[in-house]
Amino acid sequence: MKLTRKFLAFLLIIVLAVVLVACGDEEDGQADDTSNNDNQTEAETETESKSEEEAEGDEEQVTLVYARGLDTTGASEKLVQAFEEKHPHIKIEFREMPADTGESHDQYVTMFSSQSSEIDVFDADVIWPAEFAQANYILELDRFIERDGIDMDAYFPGTVAAGNYNGKQWAMPKFTDAGVFYYRSDIVDSPPETWDELIEMAAELQGEEGTEFGYIMQAAQYEGLITGAIEYIASYGGQIIDEDNNVVVDSPETVKAIEKMQEIVNSDFVPDNILNFQEVETENAFIEGKSVFARNWPYMQASSEDESRSKVVGNVEIATLPAGDAGVASSLGGWMGMINRYTEHPEEAWEFLKFMTGPEGQKITAIEGGSAPTLQELYEDEEVKNARPLFANPEFVATLENAVPRPVSPIYPEVSDIMQIEISKALTGDQTAEEAAKNMQTKIEEAMQE
Ligand code: GLC
């Protein structure tokens, strides 16, 4: 009797242990690197803390596929090089995704919803983490973060929060973005302070120093139109969705903002095809010396100074965007790093992600790529400050801190689609600004009720 009870207790322990191991495996998802699994102890030690040097020695060669949108700055190559030098057993194959964030998004969704493992690590727009986490496309990072003692307090809190969903960290902040105003310092001494001043100056200065346009911006029907529209709407005092989750986009402020956008895209100082302009078109035209003013993200400072591409080296300054009635507003953008849940190499993928979003990787992205770090310490770093004076400028840091986020909602892609359609129709003259504001209101409300 005694023996049997002991035996049953023993059995119970075994069963529990098996269940725990199975759960662990499940939680790790496809986290086990099968190529490295030939011996249990090796696989076990791999997930435990191990110094980097130790980890390098005996490992098999692994090739990771790292995907991101078009990078015109050359920073990604340098980042990959620096990583491979430190981790000779990991090779990074680069997969270029479309420059249009919405198109990249759709391609990732297609891949991940069929559980494809063709990509290991990828850059994710700051608006994706909640959706990707909910859909189970990506790996939770907490166990890696804890194991390797990554100090999440070293990052700007907003950028960490953007990668957190349901109390778990799904993405590591790579760089943050805020819309900025570029101007030709060989043409003007000081940039316009309001949208109305911009309209006046752009018309007046167009043609100076061989320019063709006064102003260029992102006005195509895609995600970038929304980041732009939010800048106009917020600068006139409007909002899309308020703190209590009410849709408040149908307002006199929104109408005024859309009318200002209409005035600009219909003016003679923008290119005829401004409604096809995304970031890349803006960048190409600006660095070829074709425009006096431009709206873009900080990365364009790198391209503007690139001797091999730019005709305006030394003639470009950056300022805050012009103000509306309510002041100045920049949209909050940025990119995070994520790991495909179905990667066959979670350990190596994490190594790369950790490097890319850690101080060394972010320094390369800041210096070579011109994009703003999410690690606060880098704003005090001499090399970063010397290479990128913008990041040492308190006005820019304030712009980053006050940047306006896009509506935070699990159905954000739908909200964005509605806005893209309605604002585009106003810009092409197919409806008035009032109609655009009303339609956005009813359609976003409907989408949120579904
Ligand atoms: C930039 C921003 C990103 C935004 C995109 C829009 O890449 O960082 O957040 O969605 O522009 O085009």
C-alpha cells in the first residue's frame, strides 16, 4: 500500500514534469533551433546565460534572413557587417521589402499567416506590434530580455510601450521618427513659421538656385499621407480619436487642416505628380536640388549629406514643421525589431535583434542612417552628437517628445485605410474637406463598432 502510494506520487511527478516541459516548449513556440538540437545539454545550455565569447566557439554556421523596407542610406549594410564581424557563426541575408510601409505590412501578413519561416528578423513599423502580437506572428521577447539583463528603462518609455502588448514585450525599439522640415540654407536664412508663411515663401522662392518646386511632401494615398495629415490636423487643434476612445475627427479644426493640405497640393509650387509622392520621391527630388522646402523624416539628413548622391551637400538645414492655429505638431513614427514566431533560429535571431537595437546598432543607425535613437544615452554620445547635430538640438528632442501618435487601436489598419481614401478624395477634388471629415467620422465609428 505504502509502496503503491509512493509509486503513484512518483508517477504524478513524472506526469507533471512532462506537462511542464511540453508547456514550456509550446510557450517557446518554434523557439527550438532544431539544427542545434542533436544533444540535449547543448540545447539546454544555449537558452541559459552564456558569455558571448563562449557562445561563439562551438556553434554551427547559421544564416538568418533579415527584412526591412528600402534603405537608401547604406546604414543597414554597415549594421549587418558590424554584427557579422562580432558573430562569425551567424550570416545575415538581407531581404528588401517595399518602401511603402503598408505594402510591407501586407506582405508580412501574407507570409506570417501561412506560418512561413523564410524571414527570421524584421523591422516593424511602430503601428504594427499590437496587431502582430494578437495574431501570434511574432515571438515574445521577455525571456531573452530578462536572461540577458537588457535594461528597458534605458529606452524612451513611449518606444518601449509601443512594443508592449498584453503585458508582454514583443518588439525592441530601433529608432524613433518625427516629421521635420527641411530647407535650403543657400536660399533662405530662416524657415517659414506657419503653413501660411510656407505657402507664401514657397511660391516666391520656387526657381531660386535651380529649384523647380517650392515645397514637396508625401501626398500619395498610403500610410505616409496619414502621418502628414495628423500633423496638419493637430497643428490646427484637431484629433482623430480622443483619450476616451471617441471618434472626434469631424471638427472645424480637421476641415481647416484638410483645406490647408488642399491649398498646398493644388498650388503651382509643388510637382504636378505630388499625389504620387512618398518618402523616396521626396528624398530624390530634394537631394537633386529640385525643391526649396520639404517635409520628411530625420533620415533624409543622411541622404542630403551623401556626396555620392546629393547635389545639396552643405546647403540643407532642418527645422520644426510650420505651425497652424494651434501650434506646431509632428507625427510620431518609428521602427522596432521583431522575431518571426516560426523562425528556426530564435537564439541567433535574438542575438541580431539585440545588437541592432542595442547601443552599437543604434549608433550605426543614427550616424549612417540619420535616424533618431530610442536609447536615451545616445543623445549624450559625442560621436552621435558630432555626426548628427540634430540629435543634440533641444528643440528636436522636444519635437520627439511631443510627437503625436496615430490612433492606438487594434483596428488601426482599417482606420488608416478609411482616412487614406477620404483624404485622398479631398486632395483630388472629388469631395470637399467637410465631406472628408464627415465621412471619416461615420466610417471610423462604424469600423470601431463592428
Ligand atoms: C516612417 C515612420 C513610420 C510611418 C511611415 C509612413 O517610416 O517611421 O512610422 O508609418 O514613415 O510612411
